[in-house]
Amino acid sequence: MTSKNEATKIPTLDDSVEPTSRPVHAQTMKAFVQDEYGTAPDEVLRLAEIDRPTIGDDEVLVHVRAASVDRGTCHLMTGLPKLMRIMGFGFRRPKAANPGRCLAGTIEAVGKNATEFKPGDEVYGTCDGSFAEYARAHVGLLALKPTNLSFEEAAAIPISGVAALQGVRDHAQVQPGVRVLIIGASGGVGTFAVQIAKAFGAEVTGVCSTAKMDLVRDLGADHVVDYTRDDFADGEQRYDAILDIGGNSCLSDLRRALTPGGRLVIVGGETDGRWLGGFDRQVRAMMLSPLVSQKLGIFGAKENSADLVVLRDLLETGKVAPAIDVTYPLREAAAAIRYVQEGNARGKIVITLR
């Protein structure tokens, strides 16, 4: 797992100094900082030396060993769709220091109420500003790291894995023997959804592009549809559950591929709409659902430690494994985000701070 990109030059710091080369007692850290929204990672993100975060009573300080990038990272960086700004991520400028949210690392310090962990514990989970040497995290968003995974592998899991688990288990309500269609099967959430649905005993069909079909097959999908050549909604196959992950298929096509009593779960959507960014399709699904026999639903993942524990069990038993495409060093975080923006990712993109 090596970087495919040249190092991104940051004029404010010496790139040759790795994060672990400074004394451990230093109270500053290297972190990416974003002062304004923008579409170009190299222009809106800068690597800087800043103070370590202070923690509250219910928080811990994590020495970050790895972080990851997903489509949500791009949305947080650009501030688009603008609905996100209204939802509390910062209206005129980002609230968080940087758009990183997933991490794996070791507990450095604990708040007085954070009795779940102790210094030295290896953890994974979510926080704000994970593209940094240290990050502050609430104990309710962390769990002990799976023992069989590296920090890089563990950092790939929290947001995408939790979204996939909740989509498959809680919303699609996948049971043994059901036929499940997963649109966007080669992406961050999709790679986990395929494996979790298989672990739950489903017959899984994944939808992806030609170049990513081998990945989806390797994840365990029973069937793979190449959306560049075949139409999953041609009416020849119907599915008991459909997870549309980051797609933009119209509702009529999705319903055509669904059994009369099937469940549609819209996990996300990607359009050019600056305000809703595809959320209008989700609203239409919610309005239509009470009027038809099919169950048309949407959801936003709720990050929590309990589901991280469920995922840890699946990971430690080998039923689920992260599919990592490329690993970048911290100084190349902007390049990692650009790689995801360009649609190149096959699975997860990880940033390492070793």
C-alpha cells in the first residue's frame, strides 16, 4: 500500500520532518488547518504547527496513528451541499480545524469522567479534525481497536462501516436468504455493506463500474452488475432490498428493481445541487413511501461506540475486512482528498501518521 501521488509541497513547514521526530513532551502538533470552504484541497488546506487540543471531562486525547478519507470529507471541505452548513458544520467557515473525522490511535490522556479508557489503550472511532497528530474525541464515539487490524486498517472503518451496518441491519433489515442490491458497491460504504450483507446471510448483487468489478467479487458479492453496460432496473431481476449508496438513480428505476414489498434505503446521493446535493430525491422518497406497498426510506448514520463494538466482532472473526486502496502520509492529505474527489478510489483511502 504505497502512495500513488507525489508529495504535496507545503511551504509553511519542512516536509522532511516526520510527526514522530519531535520530543514527545512537546505541547504543539502538526495538523492540517482549513480556514475557509473551497473545492481545491491544495488551496484550502495547509499544514501548520498548532497547539494540541484540550479535553473536557467526557473526552479523551488520542495520539492519532492513522485517519481516513471518504466522500463526506470532500463535502466537509467544500461546504457543499450548503444544507450541511445549516446543520451545524459552520455556515461561513468550517467549525472543525480540518475535514478529517475517522481515526485510529492510542489514548494519550483522559477526562475525569472518561472511565471507559485509560492511557495507552488502542482505539478507533470518530472525532473532529483527525488530520492531525492529536485529536480530541468523545468517549461515546470510540471503541477499542480490533486486535487483528493495524491502525491503518482500523482507521478505514468508523464512518463507512457504521453507515453500512446501520443501513443493512436497521433500515434494509437484511435477513438470511433475502436478495440485496447494493448500488455503489466499490465505494467506502459499499465495500462494507457487501460484506455485512453476506455475513447476515443475504444473496448480494453489487453495482459498480467495469474497473471495480473484480474488487466487488473479491468482497463476496454473488453477482456484479457493470452499470456502464447493463441496467440493473431492466425489470429482469427484482430485489427484496436495495441500498443506494451515493447514487443518483431516479426513484422510478429503483422501484422497478424492487419487489412489491421490498425496502429501498437511500444512504446518500451525489448531484451538482449546491443547496440539496441530491437530498431532494430523498425527500421525494419519504413523501411517496406511505402511498405505495414498497418501503422507501433514507437515513443518516448515527455514530456511536456500540456499533463500533459490533463491527469489531465482525472484523475479529474475519467476516468483514476493510478494503484499502491507497495509503498516504499526513503531509499528502490534500492529495488523498483530491484522489477521492476524482472518483478513483476502490474502497478506502487512508492517511498514516507513523
